[in-house]
Amino acid sequence: MNYPVWDVAFGAGLLIALVAILHVFVSHFAMGGGLFLVLTERKARRNNDSALLNWLKKHTKFFVLVTVVYGAVSGVGIWFTIGLISPMATSNLIHIYVWGWAIEWVFFFVEITAALLYLYGWDKLEPQLHEWYGWIYFIAAFASLVVINGIITFMLTPGSWIRNQQFWKGFFNPTYFPSLAFRFAIALALAGIYALITASVQKDAGLKARIVRWSALWIVPSLAVLPALGWWYIRRIPRDVWASARGPMPTGTDYAELAAVLLAVTFALALLTLVKPRKMHLAFSLLVALVALGAMGSFEFVREAIRKPYVIQNYLYANSLYSAQIPGDAGFSADEVTAAGILQSAKWINDRNLTRDNQVTVGREVFRVECQSCHTADSYRGIKRYLTLRQWDQAKIQAMLGGLEFMHNGVMPPFAGTDSERGALASYLTTIQPISASAAVAATDGKTVFEQNCGMCHQVNAGNSLFKSLPKDPVAAGEALKDLTTLFPLMPDLKLSDQQRASLVQWVNTQRSAMGTRTATQGGN
Amino acid sequence: MMQPNLIPAMDPNPLPAPYWVFKLLLIVTFFLHIVAMNFMLGGGVLALTARLRSKKQTNGNRVFFDVARKLPVLLPATITLGIAPLLFVQVLYGQYFYTSSIIVAWPWFLVLVLLTVAYYGFYYASYQSGQYPGKASGVMLSSVILIFLIGFVYSNNLTLSETPSRWGGKYFSNPAGWNLNLSEPTLIPRFLHFMVAAAAMGGLLLVFMALANWKRDTEYARQLLQFGGKAFMYATMAQIVVGIWFLVSLPRDLRMLYMGDNSLATILLLVGVAGGLGAIFLMSDALRKENIRVAAYYVPGMMGVVILSMSVMRDILRDAYLKPYFHPEQFVVKTQWAVFPLFLALFVAGVALWFVMLWRYGMFGRAKMVEKPPASGS
């Protein structure tokens, strides 16, 4: 709203995810791989293993081509991309942490220099001096993580910074140390995983086997401690934030499961390399890397997903509105925008006069400034998919937009804007997914009624207010559902037909008995 | 029409150090970035020129390879030194910089792709060996063209960031970010001003290489000196024409800043022009007498002053463009004393360590005369 929104047809969020995941997969290698280089060099020299040393020279070239080139450019790339997609968050992070970024830049400068001298110094320097450059490289790379980790974790768990705005309070926030340890373990594992790639193309089978075993020593223990570190990490995340990854929020939950599965697969594949280390094939090493990339990408997705609706937890929503009014927010907190209206608050609106005739075009603009930082019409996180599933007409969309902050465990910020702007947005959304003729006859089986009308906020479990509080007696329950706002003032004012209400109540009661049975069984065990 | 309401509001966080600290860091790091960029791009251009002339002139291919091997170092130097001004420009001018970047989002994003491809191209060319470059020169040419394109996108974005009156029209006609700033009258001269500077500084890179070879291979070193020195002279002459074009293309009130209205800007312009002309004469004299000392010390020294004054002039120009909107006195400053000194300490330590790394590598020992090695470690 304060900044223009870059309209990326396939989804701005997808673009940022692509850039970021490919970057972290390389940048973690850049750090762990640095330690790998020096320790392997030392090992090779101690054992007088000239074959290993020769391989390491080639591996250094590979390392530099991957990390110094792609790693560095994609790191700048993240910066470019977040500036384009989340300028408000970027601007805040720059102003809060500019000295952190500047310190990281010093380390980065040292790091790049040391990497190049290490590469070019292979045939030129005394072994001891050569290793010295390797150590400087690794220490500088680790120091970059020490800095950047403070800023990334700040976004998820800003801790007491929200109250006191002190640099170090935000920096050494609750998840700082678990994240540092977690990422360091990933970096060590990646050092081994990338080494498998250059090892696999070695003709000398004995050498290949030595490298594979040595790499496994980096991968297997690091991956083995990862679940424990992950558990520590999770424990330091506020319970309600982590809850998103445990069911209520599809993205967070799916990726959390995927991350665990892919981590296990990577672990198993790494062990498999030890079965026939002399014959490990390039394709196999690439498979290991690909699965590891999937695991790591999933982890980053979870971290980003559970942070929603915020980009900086408890401070700035993903759609660039401050979650509470703060001095200097220039009117860009959710409450202020609701009071003043989007069309009055937002700077980058073309048509500020909402009339009866321009509902859809203005609604499209409201969508752009308020929703498009995460959603698209029918691509990545496309609204079309949700609406196809739910079959809401315009009135229902408008009603539901009033309770966005309750959906999927509060993964979305509240709609900020006036009622008429909400109406305009609803008219636009209706054009994305016109209700099909067959669905015009509203669904009447209980499960569908639940999924289309209740499921985005209410989870199917005994503790949920719907299952806990709705009267068991079908007649009383049907009566209660007639006016939802009297049940709870923040409920949308949905009008279900008699038949829909009856089948919903019946379905809810069936679920309740199933839950009861389950509880009983569990109790019995 | 002006749409001042389009300019984004600042975020609520205060500046974590006084305004002038960031301004100083911005100008100094921009200067370093642009010097590295000039060596890299100019080096690439002259390597290709040497390759083209290799049929008529001996050693053309050797020059090509010698420069090509330096580019995988000069490009990361450019990138690394570019990160700092990218950071500091966001601290002070974020509202303008983010907005213009979003308006030209796709070209801006594609910079990353072009840069990656160009970078690998440089590595490819540097790893070729033998007498003839073969495919390496084609690859190098592609990389150099990509770097030119990147420079062009930068010129588009940064001129747009200084002219908020154009924002609304461009954004609302294409919010998908497929825009450039082609209607800006200063765009082409400004872009050329940077590119021609690169050719001139590329000449100085060859002069430095001549210095490094002066005792070992005098014949080759002389060739490098003549080739680099001439390239420097011709490019700098061309630069005076481009510079005048740039000055003339500026809106009148901004142009007048350099012609009396702002005494600092006027002095800097005079320093720049006099320094450039002086450098041409010095170089011409040095080439006639084959005086490597003058060519490799005095001329680069003068050019350092010229580029620094140009960097300050550029900053004055930006603030003049943004005068209606940008009011530095409105920044709320709350210096982060808990961390700012740490940055300073680490910065000093980092620079010291950097020199120690180069020194232990033998960068200063090998050619004792080299004051500022062109192909330093980063």
C-alpha cells in the first residue's frame, strides 16, 4: 500500500521461494564446505594421500564455481527479490539491522578474498599457509551465518525487541541459538553431500571409496543430530505459532511432514553410499543432493509458513501493514486502514472513487494492494482454488472476508478496510470463480456443508468450539445455527438452509461419536 | 503531473547513526565499486579489442588471456564492493530506490540472471589455455555484452528513482514490472558516461599489467603500456564529449548547479575536467617517453581524484533531483551505540586482515613498485 505491488502473474511468493531455497542450499554448503576443505587438506597431507589432494584441488574449483559465483550472486538476489516483493519489511530490516548487514559485509569481503586465494594458492603456497587461508575462509563464512542468523530468526521470534527495540535483544532472540546449531549441522551435512558429487566422477575406485566414506562421516552424524536440534528449535518457537505446522495450516503441516520424510530419505541414501562406495555413480550423488535440497527447501517453507500472517512476527503483516498502531507508522497499521479505508490510505491506487459501477475494477486494486503479496488469482496460492472448493457467492465471500484472521489457525491478517471496500473486493473475487450452475443448488450433505462453510476456521477435533459447544440435540443445534453472530459475535452472518443445517448437525454428531470412540480406545490402551 | 502522494512514507525505525555517516559510507563504497567495475568491464572490452587486433599485432592473444584470467577476480570484487552501496542507498533512499525497482521489476530481477551467466562466461574464458582463444573470445564477448546490459538496467532504475513524477504513469500502465525509463533524456549519456569510463580504466588495468611485467618481459610490457595508454587517452577524450552531452541533457536548474549555482558542484566539475585533461596529457607524455612510472602512478592517482569528485557530483545531482521530496533533516536519528562501534572495529580489522592476506600471498612482494595492484585478491 505504501509501496507499489509488483504484479507477478505466477506468484511473487513462489519467486522468492525459488530464489531463497536455491541460495540457502548453496550458502550452507559455502560454510560447511569451507571446513571440509581445510580438514580434508590436512587429512590428505598427514596421510601423504596425493590422490586425495589432487581431487581436493578439483573440488576447490567446483566449490568456488558453486559458492563464490552462484552463492554470492543469489545472495544479492535474495536482497533484490525481497526489496521488490516486501519493500516495507526490507526497509524495516535495513533500518533496524543496518550495522548487522554491514558487519556481515565485512565478513563476506574477507570470505570471498580468502576463497579465491585458497583456490589460486593451491600450486603456489606452502601447505601451512594454504591451510591458513582455508581457515580464514571458514571462520569468515561461519561469522556471516552468526550475523545473518540473528536477522532471519528475528523475523520469526523477535522476542522482547517488540517492546524495547534494542538491537541485541532482537538479534539474540529466542530461536537464535537453536537455529544457529541447526543450520550449522545442515552445513556440515551439505559439505559431504556436495563432495559426493565430485567424488562420483573419479576413475580411481579406491580414491572414490575413501572420499565417499569420508563424506559419510560428515553427512551421517550431522543428519543424525538434526532431529534433536530441530526439537530444540521448535521448543523455542511460541506454541501457538508452531501449532500451524500441526494441522490447521495446510502449507506448514505438509512441508513439516515432507521435511521430516526427506530428511530421513537423505539419511538413508547417505548410508547406502557406504554399501558400494567404490561404485557410487554420479546420478546417485545427484539424487542425494536433490533429496537434500527438497528437505532443506521444506524446512525453509515451514519457517516461512508458520510465521504467517506476519513477515516480522507481531510487528508487520505479510501484506505490509503493521499489526498494531505504532508511532511513525504513517497510517499503515491494520486498524488505521480499516478506519480510514484502503482507498484513502493506500498510495498506489489508481481509482480512489468507489461507485456502483466500478466495483470490480476497484476490487481488483484492493486485491492487488492487500492480498497480492501472497496470493494470485489462479496461480500460486490462487484464490480460484479456494473458491472452487467452497462455492461461495458474493455475499458469502464478503461475509467470510470479515473473518480472515480466524482461518487456518490465524494464518492470514485481518481484512483491513471499510465494509464497502470489502464489498468491492468480494465483487472482484466473484469474477475469478463464478459459481457453476450445478453448484447453484447448494450442497446438502453434512460433510460438504462443513467443508464449504466451517472448515477454514474450525478444525475437526473435540476441543474445537464447534464440536464442544454446539448443542447435541438436533433441534436446539439447528436453531442455534440460524444466527451465527449470536453464537459468537465474530462469526460471519451465514444463512444456511434448513436442510443444510440439519445435515451439518447430523454430521457433527457423527464426528463427535467417532472422536469419543477414538478417545475411549486411546484411553483403553 | 507530479503525484507527491505516491512517495512511500519512511518506516518507523530511526536511522541507527547520523545521516552523514551513511552518506560518507555510501559515497566511498560507491567509488570503490565503480573503480572495480571499470577495471572489470574495461578489461573485458580491451581483451576483446586485443583479440580483434591479434592478426595485425603480435601478443594480441596473450593480452586477451592475461586479462581474461583477471576477470574472475575483478567481477567478484565489483559485486562485493557493490553490496555496500546497495545497502547504504537503501538506508537513506529506500523509498525512491524500492519504488523505482518495483516499476522496472523484471529487468531489475533479470540483472541477477545476466550476472550469473556473464560470471560463468568469464570463468570459462579464464580457464581456456593454448595459443588461440577460439570459443573463449565469443564467450567473453557475450559476457561483456551482458555486463553492458546490466549497466543499462542500472541506469534505467536509478534515473527513475530520481524522478518520482514518472512513477505513476509507468506503474499503472504496467504493474507487472515490464518497464524501463527510456524517455529519460539523461539516460543514454549517463549510461555512456559510465561505460566510456570503464574503457578508460580498462586501459589503466593494462598499464598496471605493464608495470608488473616491466622487468620480466619488457617487450610485452611496452606493448601493454602503449595499448592500454592509448585506450585510456581515446576513451577519456570521448568521455569529455559524453560528459558535455550528459551535462546538456540535464534540466536547466540542475545543470546550473555545476555552472556556478552550487560552488562545490562547480569546483568538482572543474576538478573532474581538469583532471581528465591533465591525465590525457600526462599519459601522452608517458607513452612517448615510455615512462611507466608516470603512466602507472600519476595518471591513476589523478583518475582516483577525478572519479571521487565524480562520485560526489553524482550524489549532489541525486539530492538535487529529489529536493522537492527528500529532506534529510527529517530523519530521526538514534545511534545504535551498542553495535556501531563494533562495526567500525570489525571493519578496520577486516581491512587489515585483507591486506595481510594479500601480503602473505606475495601480492606486494613480487612487484615491489606496485602501490595498488590492479588484480588484487578480491
